[in-house]
Amino acid sequence: MGRRTPTFYVLHGSDEFSLRQQVRSLRAAMGDPATAEMNTSVLDGKNTSAAQVLSAARAMPFLSDKRLVIVEGMLSWLARKGAGKTGKAELEELAAGLEDLPPHARIVFVETDTLSDKHPIVVAAKTLPGGFHKLFGPPPNLAAWIRGHAREVYGVDVEPQAAAALAAIIDNDLRAADNEIAKLATYVNGERPITVEDLKLLTTYAAEPDVFEMVDAIGRRDGQTAIRLMHRLLAQDDPLRLFGMIVRQFRLLILAREHLNAGGAPGSLGQAIGVHPFVAKKLSEQVRAFSMEQLDAIYHHLLDTDLGIKTGKVDGALALDLLIAGIAN
């Protein structure tokens, strides 16, 4: 006897790209788009009750055999600190209702955070006959994922060195990886594999040396050079994306400093923190200019800058100028 078709799904984890692909597949499985739209509800979990979710799923579908209810962020919201007795009661009501959903129901709980194994709805998804659970974490081998994704989705091969270089750049951002692969696949047009030279020509790979050089300048407390390099990078990219590259660089430096402070060898740095050997070599050289106390202070400065940019309190380019001036001097 085959496994029962799930009536509710818990999809969660940090790999939002793959998670959203799964949601799109579930939507596509609803069949004809005209009737599918009438039988699909998307709910904001922070503003929806358990009763409303269950009621939407139990409603009879129209000209279809399924009703799809996608619930965004509800499970983490109800389990958050501060949800109190209300959150607990809502989760209990939800768990009880999931036990006897009608066969036509398809509730999909979408969470871009990783839920606890003890979360009552995660437990229900793992134990109830109608439940389905999947955790979307980063791939264990990003370069292998890049090569497989390029072949399966775009019908193009990626040379191993190119895949490793792209993996070093995008740092588990699979959406960014997909965007770069799509651009590269169009460029080679299926006529040959994607090479490192293609990355240098078409992706942010070309900007990577400037990011390293800029952080080197910060380490030397050479604010003038760091700001000049930052403006060179801004000519190629937008402030938010460049800020993300700077954050990534200092996060890697913190990991490198932790590895070395714990007695780890520079030669094992790449494997220890999961970066390409080229990046590991540069990090081991660069981190000599920073103590852990300095890196912690810089990272807190980065968090303040991130908040300022996202809340519109300061222009992105100006925020980067102030950031570089603040941490290089």
C-alpha cells in the first residue's frame, strides 16, 4: 500500500530558494491555472488564526479535487518568545485540526527560519499520516550543487574550477547562484561548458579581488584607499549588494580568527569554514591585521549600518562611506 497523500506540509529552513521551488511545484500540481487560482489561498501567518487556516482548508474546492492553503510564517510566529498562552492555544488548536483534515486539503506552512524539532506542528508533520516535513538547509557541497543545477535546469555544464569559484562568491545564496548560472548559460548558449574566464567576464567574480583589497586597506587603517576601492566597486554594483559582500568578508574573517585562535592551522582553514582554497589563503593572510575584539566591534558597526540602510535613515552609498571611515580609522 502506497503512502497517503499529505494533507499538510511543513517546509522550513534557510535555503529559501529551494523551499520556494517546492512551493511552486505544489502550486503547479493544482492543475489548470484558471481553477487552481480559485482554489488557492495565501495567508499571512502573523495575521491569521488557526481557525481561519483550518476553515480555508476544509472548504470544498470549486471544479477541482484539491484546495491549497499556503500559510507564511505562522509557525515561528506562534512559537516566538512573547506569544505566551495565546500562541500555545493557537498551536494546540492547529495541531488538533490537522489530524482530521479532509482528503482534498493541502495546507503548506512556509517558514524561512529553521523550526525546532520539538515544535508541535513539526512533530505532527513527522508523525501524523497526513503530514509531510522537509528541512531546507544549504547544500553540503555547493560546487556540486551548482554543477548539478546548471545541468538539470539550464542544460549546460560548468567546469569544476568555475563551479568552485562561483561557490566561493555566492556563499550559499542559491538564488544568487541561479541568477548567475542563468546569465552564464545564455552567454555560452549550450555550445561549451562555463569556464572561470566566463565568470570573470560576466559575474561579480571580477569584483572579488577589489573586495579583498578594500578589506586589506581597512586592516592597514588606510581609509582613503578603502573608500577609493569602495567607489570603484559601487560603479559596478548597487550599495546593498556591495554591503552584503563586505558583511560576508568580515563574517569569514571572524570564522578564520576563531579557527586560528583555537589552534587550527592556516592550511586547514578552507575545510574548517567551508570556503574555496583561494579564498582561505587570502583570509589567512588578511586576518593577521585584526584581533577578535576588533572584528567583533566591526561586526556590530556593520549591524548598525544595515539597520540604517534598511530603515531609510541614511543613503546606501553615504552609509558605506561612513562605514569605511569608521572602521578604517
